[in-house]
Amino acid sequence: MKIIFDDSKVRESLWPFTATRNAADIRVGILTIREKWEMLLAKTNDTCAVNASLIGSPSTRFQISSDGAVNIKNENETCRSIQFPWDIFQHNDWALRNDFEWITAGRQSQPIAETNQIIAPQNIFIEEGATVECSIINAAAGPVYIGKNALVMEGCMIRGPFALCEGAVLKMGAKVYGATTIGPYCSAGGEIKNTVLFANSNKAHDGYLGDSVIGEWCNLGAGTSNSNVKNTAGEVKMWNNITKEFTGVGIKAGLIMGDYSRAAINTSFNTGTIVGVCCNIFGAPIAIGMPPKLVNNFSWGDKRYEFEKALQDIDNWKKLKRQSITEEEKNILQQLYNQSN
């Protein structure tokens, strides 16, 4: 089986996430879009072409045309589509429930330790090697998935739907509301609601993160919070990378942050902020208020990141998780840096 993921129709609109990846590698729910389609097409021997913006589910039915295109039956009923970055957190509840059904079907959870307080244990699945002790988990409103070798430290309070993916850590006393996904090898703490962290990112300390999407290799300093509702309770506007203007996205929207970006301690993000790729947010203008609602790629405070320093800083962060920046990453970032203002 070979799958060709076409994201040409959403590559610009899903910035900043598609600046560094194919749309199929965006995580919505527990799995990435790519992983969902690999499960759906596992029994197919043909080369298939898939619209990378379509989020598959266990109920997705399709036909493969003679040219290999995958055509969805009843698309609006069995799939969701991401056209803009805020669609990710808006569809995360739906995707979490479907992915939980998919991953756990016919399998048995590891035992839940007696030190925990549990509501609706039938909706909780704990993978091998995961540790969950002395926490409160309420899965009555949605399923809770704890991935392989993940760690839920003492005193955490979790309401489903929720996923803590492989190797991720939920720090002591964290308060997590659905629908939230903490991606592989992320660290999360404080108060989190309806948010997706892709992988290898940290929001490890106190502070609020809600109705948000955080890319890979990001770090939010201690005390960092975002607003997700306007003081007027009016419609939130976010940057539309197609129309090049701010557009309404609903009543609630928080922070969108591209890969390799970081924020200093006690950063306060305004409602509906979008941060590009490889930004270091500190000092002015946040010393006197909030960062702007649109932060361009390779911003370093109020200046432009020096490219070699940006690569070195990324490598330093990756070394904290026993990894190093790759040549492929360097090439992608070099192209992006050359294109950025």
C-alpha cells in the first residue's frame, strides 16, 4: 500500500502548521490524519491518492477510482475537514471519540490503580507501561486514553474526552478539560481545555491554555496563559492566511503556535493569536502588554531571528529530549527563512 496525500488546496490556509509538514501529519484526536488513513486503507494494495485535509473515522466508507483517487461516501457524516488551523481544536472532540473507538476495539485496558478516583471506568483505556496514580478521572462525558509509557503524576484532575499520547507527561496537580490531546512526548501542566499539542512540546507549568493548537518542539514558559473569549463575548477574529485579513472564527479561540516557537515566562496571549514557525517571544512588546495577534515566522522578540542562532536553539531544545536537529529540518527551515519577511 502506498498513499499519496494531497494538501495543495489547504497548504496556504493551514499555515503555520503546513509550513513544516504535510497536512496529513497534523494531529487531530489521538492519531494524525496520516495514521487514520493508514488504518482505513490497510487492506488496500493499490497506490491511493487522499485529500490530506479529510479526517477519517471508523465509519468512513470510500471507493477507489481507476486513477487511485479515494472518494468518500457520505463525507459530511463520516469525515471532518480541516481548512484552517482553528478547525483542529473545533473538531478535536469528534476525533477523540472516534479514535478512542478505533484504537481500543477488541482490546483490554491495563488495570486502573486503586489510588485513583474514577467515574465511568468503562470509558478509560490505559496502555502498557503507563502510570496513573492518585488522580481523579471523570470519563462520563467522554473517553480517556492514556498512551504507552505515559505518566499521569499525582493530584491530576481529568475530564474526558482526553488523550495523553505515548511517552507524554501530565504534571502534578494539572486540571484538564475535554476535548484535549497531549501529543507524544509532550509535558503538560496547569489548566488546559479543548487544546491539541502535537508532539515534543511543553506547557509544563501553571497558566491557562484553552481552545488552542500548539505545534511540535514548542515551549510555553511558566505562568503563560491565553485568552479564549473576548471581554465583550463577541466573535473572535484570527488571521486568515488566504485573504490576508482577520476573519471571524466563533465565540471561543485561543492560541495557534507553529513548530519550534517559544514564549517567555508569564506571557499573556490575546484572544485569537497566531504565532508562526520558530519564534522566540519575550521582552518588548510583551513587557508592556501582549504580543501582537499575528507573529510572523522567525520573530525574535521585536527583531528577526538570526538563522544560525535559530537552528542552534532548536538543537538545544531537541537535546533535552535526546534528539538533534536533522538535515531535513534544516533544509525546510532554510527555505521558509528565505521566503519569510
